[in-house]
Amino acid sequence: MLPLLLMHATTDFAVRAAVSEGYNTNVAVLANGNVNQKNPALFTGFETNCQVKGRNKWNDDWVLELGGRTRLYVPLADYEPQHDGAAFIRGGGSWTLSPRSSFSLIGSSTVLTLNAAPAGNPLFRGNPFQSRSVQTFASLAGALNYDFAKTWGLSITGGSLTTFTLDDPTIFLLPDGTTSSRRGLDSLQPFGQFMLSHSLNDRHGLNALLRYDYSFSPSAIDYSTTPPRNLGVFDSHAATLAIGHIYQHPRNGVVASSRIGGTVATAPPLDTDQRLIISPYATETVAYGKDDLVVRATATYSYGTPFPRTGSGPGIFGSFEFMRLQSVHGFWKKWSYLAGVDTGYSEATLVGGLTSKIALFAGSTEVRRLLVNGLSLSVGYSYRRTWSSGSSTVPEIDQHLVYAGFAYLFATDQRTPALATLEGAPIGR
């Protein structure tokens, strides 16, 4: 199929390469499990990726990208270096099937190391006590869109996320007293989704969403015990129903999306409370995009979550992103800037009456100055902080990272954005 799709196509190439020097205040948790000890280090970072994209005479487009990044640390304390890195391949495309239908496909696979200090985020289901692990994440999703009337459309989406642990030195204590080192499949999460949309006019539209999720893991880990225990197989089913409203102005670039709904999920097999998990939620997103400027803010409220189960309790999360890319004239001809913030707070009543309160903040900013012919200089800073209280807590994070570096971009398509973060988080995603 692919050779046929590439016929009569315009193909463009882009290559990025970057090198940076920086300082990280907390690289890793040591093997003894001391999560409160700061382990600072200097680092040299390298990043590269190659991109191929094309468009045929029917305006179908596709893209394929591969690349990688690494950080080589020089510890400023007495511990072994915790070098890390990642390699990825991803691609996708969108194809017109008929005047009323189209199909899109996107897939990716990433292999990366996760050091304990940055990975011990309460929103990330990783082991906060090991020094480092090597994992792979693979995802594939496809969507079929069909307009069956002038103002009505249907979108059918399906896919799956699969995670593997390739290297995990932690030894888990099993219920029968034996031990096991967890490697291999971590989780399998297929999903299917139907969305019905209706345009009221050129600015307003409504939509209704029905989604099914299945989550499977061969080993659920209890990190509250010493050593951590492998509790056995975990699986759960969930159904989500939501309605939404979208507003978009055809000229000023403003888009606002609102959605309210709820998720009903089965309890994990080993949970002492086997009642259904009911989790209502509401989310609002406002975005503005025009020329080379993009601003987006999102706020979400939920009560309890099924993946992973955190019991009952409110959660409020928000994010803000600002991006100003290079323009063809004026002051921004040689400058690019971006900044982002992720924040959240959740309260939960867990199994057995345990309580947990978790707050998190992550922010970063980067300034880039074009020097000459694709070569640019970047300076950036990021900060991550979590707080935890209650009768059940998680390890807290307090991490600063600063860096400066050079990046080079070669692209046959001059519309390719020259801005690509070096080491920044969370907006480097």
C-alpha cells in the first residue's frame, strides 16, 4: 500500500542535531532507596532526529521520524553515574477514502531509561525506589472519519498502548515468600472509541463520546511494603460516556472545547473493595493560534480515577503552554520562545481507610536565538516539585535543571519549525 500512497508525492526531509551542557540538582535515587538525598550532576546532552514527510496530489500526507537523545552525567556527589537516553521511531498519515470519509493512522515505539528521581512522579506508574530501569513504550491507533450528512459526522477510533520493562534490578517478594525480578510485559491497554459530532453553525458544534478501555498487567506492585511485593495479575474494564461543545472562530484563531462525562470501571481483582469505580470528570481547553503564536490552557476536574485506582476523592489538574516561533520578519525573525506549566492536586481515600494528598508542579522555559543558516543557540530551565501528605504518601521530588546548547536544522521544507527543545520538560513532548 505504501508505494501506491507515495505516487505523485512531494517529499521533504528534515534533520536536527543538538548538543547541550547542563546541571541537574537530582539525577537519581541511590540503590539504598534514600529518596530524600539530593544527587546533583553536570551533564552533556546529545539529540538528533530525522524526518521524512510527503503529500500526494489528493492532499493526503504522511510522516516518518526516528531519532534519539542521551545525557552523560558527571556526578557532583559520591555515587555512580546514572546516564540515560532514549531512541524512538514514529510515523503516521491521513488518507482520503471518499468525498465523505478519511482514515488516519499513527504509531510509535520508544526505548528509554528512567532514572528514579525524575520518574518517581505520582502520576507515573514506575518504581520510585530503584536506581534505574530500561523500558519500551509502543502505541498504535487508527481513526475512520465519516460525514454522513452536511452537519453530522462519525469518528471510530481504536488502538493500544503496550509497555515492557527490559531491565529492572528490583527484587520483588511474592505472597508465597519467593522472590522475583520483574521483566517483560508491564501493561497492555487496548481501547475503542465512537464519537458523534454535529455542527450547529460555522462556530459552534456538539459531540458525544463513548469509549471502552481494558487494562492488563501480569504483575501489580505494592510499593508501600519493604521490599515491594508483587501482588499478581491486574486487569480492569472501563466505559466512558461524555458530551462536549466546541467553539471556534473562523478568523481570530480562538478554539474552546468543553466536555463533561464519567467513567465506570471494574475494581482490580485483588482489591478488597469490589464495587464499581465511578469517576465523573469535566475538562475545559482554550487555545489561540495565529501565524507563529500558539497559546493553550487546559483545566480538568475528576473524582477518583480507575487507572490506576486512587480510591474516591477530588482531583484538579491544569496546564498552560505558550509558544512563539520564528517569523519571516520583525523582531521574531531570529528568536523563538516557549514556556509550559503542568500542575495538579488530588485527594484520595484508599482501600483500608488510608488517605493521600498529592500536589505537583512542573514548569519549563526555553529561549532560542537563530545564529546563521539553521544554527541556533538555546538556553533553558525546568523545575519539578511534588508534595505528599496523609497516611499513605509517595516519595517527593524537588528537581531543578538548567542547560545551554547549540542546535542545527536542515530542512527542504522551509515551513518546518526550527524550534525543538533540547532537554526541556514537560513541554518537550
